[in-house]
Amino acid sequence: LPQARAGIISTVEVLKVMEAFVNEPNYTVWSDLSCNLGILGTLLSHTDFYEDIQAFVRDVFSPIGERLGWDPKPGEGHLDALLRGLVLGKLGKAGHKATLEEARRRFREHVEGKQLLSADLRSPVYVTVLKHGDSSTLDTMLKLHKQADMQEEKNRIERVLGAISQPELIQKVLTFALSEEVRPQDTVSVIGGVAGGSKQGRKAAWKFLRDNWEELYNRYQGGFLISRLIKV
């Protein structure tokens, strides 16, 4: 992808190379593909090609998603669990129909206490239902955050809130970032998640940063967190 960004090779050639890895079982390879497709999606989010790249993601990731399934198999290792979460999250965000339906079903059962999600599946399920969710979905997620006993779960939820895409809900997430519900050191993660979640999120996060600059600067006193926020 760096060569494509530099104009050395075409983006089409990069996508053809990516297609060649469709049967690859290695987590590191898929993590790299996911990262590069994420960058490409960001670059194309303001163009007519954005939906095309989402369709490409669905095509490339669906075979390995079907092979892995949703539930762990005997003999699987830690990297298999990581790969499953990565692939399902990627498919869910890209609007893969079967993945979205199953994520919604499992999320509903999790919220109702019928079948709690494993730690490995929480982030991909959360990000999927939020990406394609509404105000009710966000309210449910914020309720889960409030009820969470472990900081790890609170942080997990905070990192995915930016997946929500409606402008008024994005504002709600940004306001939440500065509330007492979020630890000061975690506010940056919430705002960064919004900035990286969608083109609407990037614009809203930048405006929010400018509008609340004095409070944010005073909070972090020019430390590394404020630098990280600007970089995001």
C-alpha cells in the first residue's frame, strides 16, 4: 500500500495481490491485510469507490470467516481466537449480511443474559452492531459500560463507540468522552475512535477538539495524551 500511495504501483495491483492471500491461515498476514484495507477505506471514504472497497472486503474475508466460524474448535490456539475476532469484526463492519445477523443475535442474547459473549468476540460483535445500529443500540452499549465491573470491559466498549455513524449519535459519543463516566486518560481513546470510525466522525471529532480545546489542554497540560489526540 505505501507504494500505491506513492504512485509507484496502482491500487488495482495491490488489491490483486491481496486477493492471492484468500486461503492464507496466518493471523499476521490477515492483520496486515486488515490494516491496509482500513487505510484504503479511509482514503476512499469521500469518493464513490467506498462501497466498492467494502464489497471487496466482504469478498476477501468471507471465505476465512466461513472456515473459522463463530465458535472455537478443539485444539485451537490463541492466534486462532485473535484471527476469528479480526475477521468477524472486519466482515461485520463491511456489512456482510450473515455476520451482521449473527452478531445482532449474539449481542441480544448477551444483553439479556442468556449467553454471554466470550472476551474474544465482544469487540467484533460490539463494533458490528454499533456500525449498523441506531440510538437504541448506542443506549444499550452505554448501559453495558455503566454496568461493567471491570475496567477492561469499560475500555473495550469505549474503543468501539466511534463505530456509530449517525451525526447526532456521534455527538452523543463525543459528549460522553468528556463525562465523568470516562476516566480522563481514556477520553483520548473515545475521541480517537470517533475520528477513525467514519468520515462523519472525523469531521465531528475535529470540530469537537477545536470547540473543547481549552478544557482538553488544561486536562492534559500539554502531555503525551494531547499530542496523541492531535495526531489522531
